[in-house]
Amino acid sequence: MKDFLDQNFLLQSKTAERLYHNYAQQMPIIDYHNHLSPKQIAEDYQFENITQVWLYGDHYKWRAMRTLGIDEYFITGSASDWEKFEKWAETVPYTMRNPLYHWTHLELQRYFGITKLLNPETAKEIYEACNAKLQSKEYSVQGLLKKMHVKTLCTTDDPLDSLEFHQAMAKKGGDLVMLPAFRPDKAMQAEDILGLNNYCDKLGELVGYAILDYATYLNALKARHDYFASHGASVSDHGLEQIYSENYTEDEIATIFKKIRNHQPLSSQEVIKFKSAMLEAFAKWDHEKNWVQQFHLGALRNNNDRLLSSLGPDTGFDSIGDFSQAAALAKFLNKLDAENCLAKTILYNLNPADNELMATMIGNYNDGTVKGKIQWGSAWWFLDQKEGMVKQLNALSNMSLLSCFVGMLTDSRSFLSFPRHEYFRRILCDLIATDIENGELPNDEPWIGKMIQDICYNNAQSYFKF
């Protein structure tokens, strides 16, 4: 029987051990999509205690605590940081077979050197040990990133963001590179007339002229896209239920935008047409600048109206949606490709039923101009666990080229989430090693070791050109 979380965790053979320890483990990290705070990174923030860095904003943990019957007072409420940590420690033993159990103990080991299991009996000792280390400079935000060998990361930023912290970080220099990513989702939310009008007003204030018509709106957003590019951005991102690719005319969109600015309600068809036009405009700007565009598809968000009203979005009430993806996605990509305006693209699905759909869709638009131009992104959100990763890797291997894959990302709000890269790398090495052990792949360790290093780091470095 193997020890829990030893040095060969998830590695089921000697071949897997060699592949991980000799090739994957040493590679640095490019985290090209996350939701970390640029302000905390630039200012090299020092957390006061483990609760602040570990539990604040982590809706994965919040969902587990609610499932166990823990009162919201100890989750997002006004309980003390110790009380919140104590309740998380109470929850952890009940998370066995959920990835939270692995992630929790990986993070305690990798950042704090703690090998004890977290439970009510060890909670106080672990809390105090972590807090003591968090007081040292080595455990500042940039120190935590350095521990995980993070070289480059892309935050997620609205077009209205000033990027002041990215600018400050760039001026300081250093080994860690923080870049912005352009996420204009709020700029196309035509289903929320009041919210979109407020957005237009803020955009007008920022660019210095009133947003009165659709042409002006596009010009203002393009100015922000240019502004992002001038501050190092080369990545965009969209979080959508599905791709929108309805036929439209420019006159139709101009009329729809006029209705928006006049606070007139839109039909569902008008909303979809507006979103389709906006997505196409963003995609063409990305292509002009040789950016990488990312589409996170399939989340059904904010399902609990009662708790959304009191806690707000991104608090743990989202789920997998069953949206139709294939036809509109193919239409959208095909139109851009036909006009020679298709940028490098990464597609992410949240519904595992769409795995093979995505794995085959990318092959339709890889045109030989760029290695892995159209990518199927890593297992995302509810799928970034062992089984979800294995299924994604297998489908990608069967229907495309795993060797061209740009690998893992955190998609996280926590500075302690970077062992997820290690988790992915161990799973990848074990999967490939199993094929070698079974005689399904040759025991060509130098070549396969290089392929693993490419997936862990080199492919992303080449693809994004950071």
C-alpha cells in the first residue's frame, strides 16, 4: 500500500515516476488564464493568515462547506478568520474523493511543508504554523508565485480597467511577468439594458466622448483593445454560455444599439444578433494583433436567486449547462476563417458531453500556418479533477495531437492554487507511462520526455510568444 501524497503520488509505475521526476517536475509555469488580483501581485501583498489567502473567494471550498451543512456565517459571513478556517478543517475529512481533498493537502505540503492531514484535531496547529510563515517576505504574493516557479501569468481584465498595476509591475521588472487579458463580456450583455447603458456611460467617460451610436461604441472599445495591446496584452477571453453566430446586417445592429441607448427592451433574437456582432468584432481585432482568443463555454451561472441577491455572483451557485455548442461554434469559426480573420483560438467546454465535439472541432480550422493554431483547452472548472483531465487528454489524443497541446492553467482566484499544474503533470505522466508499460507506446524516454516538457511549458511559450 502506497503512502498518501508521497513523492510518487498519482504515479503508478516506475516509468511514470521517471517521466515526472526527470522531465515534467522541473518545468516552470506559464499560467495563461486566472482570476488573480493584479493589485495584490504588483504590490506584493502580504496576507495576514491562511484563511485570507486560502478561503476568501474560493467558491469550490464554499460549495463543499454548504453541502456539509455549515452556516453561511462561517463561509462568507462575519465569523473570524480562525472560525472560518476551523470550519474548513472540519469539512476537509468529508471531501475524500473530491479533488478538494488532494488540492488541500498538496497546497499545505508545497507551500508550507505540512504533511499532516487537516482535520479538527490538527486545525489549530496547522493554522498557527501557516500564519507564522505567512509573516515572512518569502511568503508574500510574489514569493508564493516564485515557490511554484511561475514565470508568466495573465490576469483577467475588463476593457474599462486602467491596467495601472500591470504598468507598475512592468516598470519594476524582475523575473515574474504579469500581463493583462482582454475580457469584454460586460460590453455585450444586451439582455441587461440598464447594466449595458451604465457600461456605455463609463466607457464614454474613459475615452473622452459620448457613446451615442454603434459605430462610436465600436471605436471606443477598439481604443481600449489598442490600449491593452500597448500594455503587453496578447490574449483575450470570453466566458459564455455558448458562441453566438446569428446572421445580421450592420444596419440591424445600429438599430439595436439605438434601442439599447434609448432603454427600449430587445427581443431575444435582437440580443443574440447584438452578441454575434460584438463577438465577430472582438475576434477580428484579435486577429489583426496576432492575439490568442479564448472561449470558455457552457457554464450555467447564478442559479440561486435568493443567495445571488445577498452574496452576489461568483459565490458558488453555478453549474454545468447543457447548451447546444456545435453548429454556432462551427459557423462562427468558419466565417472568420473564410475571411482570413481567424486568430489563434482556445476552446474550453464545461459539459463533458462536449469533449469529443471540441476535440474534433479544432481540427476543422487548423490550417498549417501555426502549430496547434486551434486548441482544445484543458479540463475546466468542474472538470479539472483527475477523471476530467484523463478524459480530456484521452479524447484529445484520439482525435487530435496531444503533442501540440498548450497544457494546464489554474483559472483560479487563489495564490495557493498553482499545485494544480503539478496535479495535471502527474496525471499526464502516469497516463503516458501506462501506454508504455502496456506496449502501446515505445519506451523512447528522450522523445516522450521532450513531448511531456512541451505540453507542460514549451508549447505554451511558443504559442503565446510571451
